[in-house]
Amino acid sequence: MHGYTQDKDAYLKRMRRIEGQVRGIAKMIENDEYCIDVLTQVSAATKALEAVALGLLDEHLRHCVTQAAAEGGAVADHKVAEASAAIARLVKS
């Protein structure tokens, strides 16, 4: 079981909302809407995706990494490295 399983429905609801935002952005481009308005919506969708990513990262740290740390050894080292890499990807994006 993954750390986010308890909140799976909430994450899916947020992702569906983001999906709707992205479809709305495509429609704005189709309709030749003002570029600043499109950029504002792109920024909002990006922030929404970042919020989901941070929530998933938090769940991963609280569940997967904590459990692995309790076990110790190579499994713990791997989970910490995995979390560090995920954080690095989020920071670069």
C-alpha cells in the first residue's frame, strides 16, 4: 500500500479539476484569448500540479521513507536517495 492510498479519492478529484483547467486553457488558445489571460491560467494549473506533487511527496516521506528508516540498512538508504531525487526534480521544474 502506498502512502497516498488513504487520500486517493482527494488526489483523483484534484487531478480531474486540473485536467479541466488544462482543457480550458486549450480552449482559450483555440479561441485566440489574450495571451496574459492564458498565461495566468497556465500559472494556476502549474501551481495546482505543484500542490499535488508536494502532497504526494509529503505522503511518501511520512509513509515510505519513515517505514524504511525504521527498517534501516540499504532499504532506508535507497528510500532517502529516492526522496532526494524527487525533491531535486520538483525544485528544477
